[in-house]
Amino acid sequence: MTRTIKTQPLTPTVFAPFGDVLDCAGEPDKMINRGLCARYHDRAALDFTDGRAGISLFKAQLRALPFALDLIERHPNGSQAFIPMGLDPFLVIAAENPDATPQAFLTDAGQAINFHKGTWHGVLTPLSGSGLFAVVDRVGPGANLEEHHFKTPWIIQA
């Protein structure tokens, strides 16, 4: 049996149940540095239990579509932001729970995402570029990772 998911564009409205879209859409909140820099203020709701925000660098292997999704994970004690260190789009996968049909999103160049604390999501999935990301997530005591393996993978297509 094949289970297929079609990707959709990443927009703040469709992604809202899972997290925040980080981009420079719309007017800046203010201009700084003598008017030479636009500030788009407070774009992500960082949320951590018993820990602090940490910034790590991830170097992920490039993937391709169609993509076989056989694993989702969540971080019950903290939000997690994926911020590409280039302008290459990447695949974002999120689900309400392990039994729900996942949703797949393709970012535009310059978009990043922040998963809400406890959101089930796919692993970091760059489709082109260097695969280099800054990741902002919880650093603290105890386990902050739960995984779910699908018995039958989902196939994600463009």
C-alpha cells in the first residue's frame, strides 16, 4: 500500500498549528542602523521547559523528492527552529500526532521555521544547497526527543 502526500507552499496561515514561519514578508517593524537595516521583530515563539535556548549548527545530507517519510519526532520540552544558512528551499513535514496524516511544505528562499514545543515533525530535510542550518532549540537536563517510526512510509511528492 502506498501512502502519498503532496507538498504545499509554506505560509504562516497553513503552518500556524505547527509553528512559526520566519521570513521578511510585509513591512519591517522598524528601520535600524541609520535606516540601513530592516528589523522584522520577534518572529518566533521560543518556548523551553527547564532549560535555555541554544544555537547549534546542523549539516544535513541533501534529500530528493519523492521522499520516503518513515520517521517523525517531537521535542516535548522545547520549540525548535530550523534556519537555513543559505537561500535554498527545504522540505518541512509536520503532523498533529503520529496517527494523523502528515503535511508537507516547501519553503521559499529566505524562509525558516520554528516548530512549537511538542509538535511532531520530520527530520531536517534540505533538497539543495549546502544542507547547513542554524538550529535554535532547548539545551538542558533530561531527554527532549521522542520518535515515531511508521510501519508503512509516507511518500512525499512535489
